[in-house]
Amino acid sequence: MLNFTLDILTIGFLIFGVFFMFVAAFGLLRLPDVYHRMHAATKGVTLGISGLMIAAAIQHAQAHDANVINIISNVVLVIMFQFIANPVGSHLLAKAAKLDNAPVWDGQIADEEHEPVAE
């Protein structure tokens, strides 16, 4: 019964992770400019990888010879790295796009660093 419950939990985390990965991919295709696309990709990938890593940890922890503490600590470290590295990388890419004068969506209301773009 416990294995069945853990399998259902694993499937739930897999669906969670794949959903956010799909939303990130959909955002890359549908959003209007580089800044919006970067936002979708960063959030989606961070949450998607978290769900997939938790699902993998649950499955690997079920093995008889598994070192559960090692598995959990590795997953926690990977998730922490993703939550730190993805926003930092996205911020650096956004700054580079800003310095390169990347085109901004026409529907943008304001830019905090400059005058309002559209009213």
C-alpha cells in the first residue's frame, strides 16, 4: 500500500513538473518580447525541474539499498541551485537585452528606468 501511495505521489509531482515545463515552452512561443519570454522560461523551468527532481527522489528512495538522506540532500541542493541560478541568469540576460536595446512590446505601459513607453 505504501508503494502505491508513493507511486501516486510521484505521478503527481511528475505532472506538476511537466505542466510547468509545458507552460514555459508555450510562453516562449506565444509571448511578445524577449523580456516576457525570459520571465516565462525562468519561472517555468525552475518549478518544472523542482517537480521532476522531487518525483525522482521519491522513486529512488523506494529502492531497498537506497541512501535516503543522500538522495534528499542532493535533490534539495539541486533545487536550491535552480532557485538561485535561474533568476540570476535571467536578470543578467535582461540587462544585456536592455543594453542591446532589444525591442519592447508595444503594449508595455511603463519602463521604470525611462519615461513611459505608451499611455
